[in-house]
Amino acid sequence: MCQENMISRYKNYPNYDFFKEKMKDEEIKKMCSENMCNKKASKKVKELNEIVEKKSFTKFFEYEIPFPLKYPALKINESITKLDNLKCTVFKSGILVEGDIQKEIIFFTPENKYMVRYKNRQLDTCFCSIKSITTKIPFQCFGEFNKIDKEYTAEIEIADVDREDVVNILSQPFTCSVCGENLYRTLKEKIIIKISIILLKKISAYL
């Protein structure tokens, strides 16, 4: 039975007008409720990441890199440092960041069979060629957070080497038997790594 016919049955009642308006209000509420449900159903639910906390920290590292036995270093021409294979693991008290410090070292090494001769014999030196070596040094560092729930995830926002704080020191010297120059078997390096971590949690949203 439609609404109009149902209402007309009560037109002779004393409270007919009040009853008529109430029935219309109820119908309007029902229609609004159905429209809201339809709108929610038409929207897609998507999981989004919400930032819980963001924190930055720095870590100091020191390591030693050997030169090939056949090619000791006379002088460093260039040293390139990058971070590679980064990943983070979430614990209750903080985030563990792991990765590799990738090093490329370009250096001068003497070719002892060739000599550069000067009138002043004290200036005689070996002819040098340029060599390069590439190596990876594994590293770990831990960043503490106030509280981490088990459903949280973490992302590395920034991870880089502070170029101003890179220190290269040639070590384990010995004297070249041909020219008397100081040559070096290893390179000691000191660097500072800057890392920024974002702590995230999943939330559901209608799109």
C-alpha cells in the first residue's frame, strides 16, 4: 500500500494533520538513510599510511680498506661513498637500519719500471698510473623510538653520507725501493651517516 492511500484512511481522525506530517517526516528520514548507505557502498575503501612519528639520527663509522698488493697507493685522486641495499626492521624499542657502504677509490700507483728523471737526482720519481677499486662494507645502526605497536611499519626517508665529515687517511706506509717515495697499503676512512626514519600505521578511508 502506497503512503498516500495509507494516510487517507485516517483523514477523519482528530489528529489527522499531525499524523500526516509525522508520516512524511518518517519517509524523508528513511530516504535519507537509504541514500547515505548507497553513497557509502559506492565508495571504495582504501588502506592508507598515516605518519605516527618521524625521527632523524646520525651514526659514526670507521673502517680500513686494503689496496691490491701489486698496486700500493701513492696518492688518492678521488673517493666516492654511497649507501646501498638499505632495509629497516621494526622492533618494540626502535628501528634497525642495515645496508652497505659502497666505496669507489681512484688512486695513483707507481709503475716502478718507469722513472721520471730530473737534473736534480733528488727529484727523480716513479711514473704513476691511475687505478680504482670498489668495495662494500656492511653496516648496522639502531634508532630508538618512544613506543612501537606491532602493526606499525617503517620507511627510510633519507639516508646519506655527510660529505663534510668524510676523512681519508692513507696508512701502513713503506718506502719505494726505486724512487724512495712513501707508498701506502691501506686507506682508513671515517664517515658520518645521516638517517631519517618515518614510522607508519595503516588506516582505512573511503575514496
